[in-house]
Amino acid sequence: MNGPAMASPSCSTSVSTAPVHPPFSQGDGNHALELVPDSSEAEDRGAWILPVADTVGKRLVRLSIRWRDGLVLDERASLVLMDEGGQAYRPFTFCRRTSPSSTWYFVLPAETRMVRLEPRDMPATSALPTCSETLYAIFGVSFIEEILKCGEFDEKSVAFLRALSYEDIEPWRHIGDQWFWNYLLNRWEYAHRKISLQTYPWQIYLPISDSCNARCEFCTSWLGRSKYMTAANVQDFSQVLANAKCIDLCGYGEPLSNPEFEDIVHQLDGCVDPRCQFTLFTNGALLHRWVDRLLGLGVNIFNISINAATAATHDAVMGLGPKTFDRILDSIRYLVSKQKSLGILVFVSFVPTSTNMHEAADFIRLFDEIGVSGIFMRVLQHMDTLPPGLNYHTLSPVLRPDFEEEKQRAVEAIAQCRCDVYASPENWSLPILPPSVVEEAAAHPPALLSRSMALDSSRTWPEPVHDDTEPPIHAADPNPFRRSAPFDCTYPYYNLLLNRTQYLVTPCCYMRQIGEQAPVYMKSDQDFFQVWNGPAFTHLRRSLTQGPLLARCQLCPENR
């Protein structure tokens, strides 16, 4: 985990005084440096330590490059400049190789800014070479910009990888960095739509808590029994944690309500690669107690569910009390003030309902002004029956007479927003219940439950027997988006979503059972690939690639 206060991997930082082997020349006003390896350096794959002239307005006495045959440096982490004290800096540079002869050209613009290397730019501690004299830095290849792009499977990078054969990427298997090799190969497997995978998923959703302090009108987690993951449970996921690029601290509840939360994060910190990022999904009600500890623990990304632009609506939707909204805003402002200095990201989310739809536009404008990293506008999940304890039949935003007007206001706010907004307004009007349930509710309106009534009734429910089979789908239009295979969905390739403390394994939050396959659970004594390449997940990947698409995939509200 790469927290703000985390030290660099341990090794000597003294600068080598080894003689310079490769020829060196400084170019024209573009500050080009040409390096040509000689045979002795090529044989031992050593490090080059070269004197650097005052090309960027500051005297830097060493340019340290870790060279391996066949790798091409790139602009993300291409070279390291070291000062006299051995402190390493990474300039933002453009680098290219003009021929297969291992001649490198490094272009250092005059306005190059020097940035101190953070642990996220370093290889995993276990992958570091022996450091006796020189601090080595990880570097990339010409396509690393395409690969390490925050986990996004955009068309450009997918097309890039689809054009590569396994033999093209296989040399990366031997560089001593298993974490990066797993990530690269997984991206390649998706680009080639492999059915059976050699790689571990690298985004892991851990069910930290099934207990929640909120009373959201669209969620039943607060009506269930309180169950928590424990620090000892971390070892249940040891097979996958070492390869994780992102770990989401979430669950069917509020993670910060878990009394062992801090111990869990400490346990995870000892299991993961230093480049792994942690995301906290929270309703924010407890952030004021936790915020500095979370930053100290190294949580990188915060995703806060707010669902309102005013205190009154926030309480109506989430039931956290009329004073909680302003306290959450204070915590968010504090986190936003740390974004640049600590390199964290702060996101907020909003689920449009009949209760809050009139504040959708104001929500976007409010958090754009506060300066968050991004805004998620989600959608209500399609249910096949009325969820016990909820007035779900009253929640669709289209029930508001001003829905179209408010939707247009939100669309305009999205267009004007300076930060990224992840939204599909065209999906806000999708049915959330089958026509038969809607008709029955209209003919015989169910009694509306207050939160206290719902809680009282839930206490008399028997301990639930979790039946994770998917009920039949009775949608008015079973394929509203007219989808067919091949359909681009990345989740069954990189995403491991563990639901509830029973560790139900699902590919996404819209599907808990894969077709007619039996529900899948992860057991601590089970080889992970028996799950990952078992009948259910291979069936899903084959369905997405060859068809026919599963019913849940046809109804998925996330457009891709």
C-alpha cells in the first residue's frame, strides 16, 4: 500500500563511482542525451551512472538507468536523476528508441519539473535487485503508458494489446516483478478475450462490514444482522492479495463501523505490493473521527455516498440525522485540501430517487465547487420483487412530475462541471420493478413503512438463510439496450467482488448468480483458480465473447 507517509523501499542510496562505459553526448537545444551500451554492459545488465550537464536549470550529477535487453523506456517512469546526496528524482520526459540497436534518446525539455520518486514508482520490495551501491528505479517500456492507466480498459489500450502476441509480452515475465507481470498479462488476456485465465484479478472488493449506521431508503443492509470481517480473515485471501492493484474496503454496510477496521488495514498492508491502492467506500458519517488515521494508514481513494445537496434531503434519503450532512461536508473539504500534497483522490456518489431527484443538478455543482476528483451518478438496481422493509415501489425518479425538467438540469450541470462526472442520465428512467409488481402495487398499494417500523419488523425475522440463487427476470423489455455478443465487459477478468461475510463471489454488483450455474463461494482452503476458472466464470466469459448474453448482462444499466 502506498500511503502518503510511507518510506521508500529499503536499500543503499549511495552513488556509484563506477567508470562510465557507454558513449555519452549532449544534443542540441532540446537537451537530447544519446546513450549506446557497449558489450560488457549488455552482458551483465548493469546500471549506467552518467554525468549530466546542467540541462534543466539545476546541477544533477548522476543519471541512473537500469537497463535490460529488449525494454524501451517511456515518459511515465523513464529515467532517474540523482543529486549528490543520492536523492532520486523523476523528470517528466519523452523517450524513444529509433532503431533496434539499443540506442536511446532522452529529450529533456527546458521546463522539465523534477518530482521526487514515491513508493508507487518503485518495484515491489521483493522484486528489487540487490542494492549495494546504487539505488535502482523501476522503468517502463514504450507501451507502459497504455498499460498503467488507472486500470481503465479504453479502446486504445485494448487495441494496442490485441495486436501483441504472447511472445511479444512474455519477456516481461522474467524481469522479477510478478505484480506487474500479472497486471500486464491480465490486460492482455482481456484484449484477447481468453476464457480460462492464468492471472489473478487485481481489483478486490473486501466485505469489511455487513452492518450499517445509515438507513438508506434504497438499501436493506441496515435491516440485517450485524456481521463483520475480522483481521484474521485477511489470510483467507492471501492467494490474491499479493497481486492486487486496487483493494476496495467496502461490504454490504459501513466499513468504518467494523471494530477491527484498523487491524484489518494493518494486516492488508503486510500482504500487498507497495504499489497497491486502497479505496474506502463510506457514507462519511464517521469520517471526522477517522480521517487523519485513514491518511496515516495510506488510504489513497475515498468514495463517499452522499445522495443529496442539502441536510434535509440527506436525512430523508440516508437517515443519518439532520446534523450529519454538514459534518460530512467538512470532512470532504478537509480531504480535498490534501489531494495535491498527499496524492489522494476524493469521489462522491448520488443515486437519483423520487426523494432527491430535484437536487441532482445542485449536487453536481456543489461538489464541483468543493473540488472533488469526480462524481458518480448511479442508478437504482432492478428488483424482481419488493424488497422487505423498503418502500421500493415509490423510489423511481420518474414518479416525480418534474423528472424530465430535473434530468435536463442535471445534464446541463454535468456539461458545465470541471471534474469528471460518471453518469448515464438516459438510464435514470429505466424500470426498477417488473410490470406485474408495479401493477399490483398500484391496484393494492402496500402499507408504507417508516424506518422505525421497518426496524421493528426486521427484529422478528428469523436469521436469514442466504439463498443466492437468482430469481427469474420479468422485465418489460429483457434486452432494452439491444445488446449481443461479443459484449465488452471487463469485470469477470480483473474484478473479484466478495459479497457479505459468506464470501459469495460475484462478477459485479448487478449479478449474484451466473446464469443457471450454482452460486460461487470462496473458501480459505480452496485453490483460487478452482473458483476463477470454474464452470460459472468460464461460462460468463464465454457468454460475453460468443453469446448468448446472460439476462443480467442484457439488463445491466452501465453502458459500455
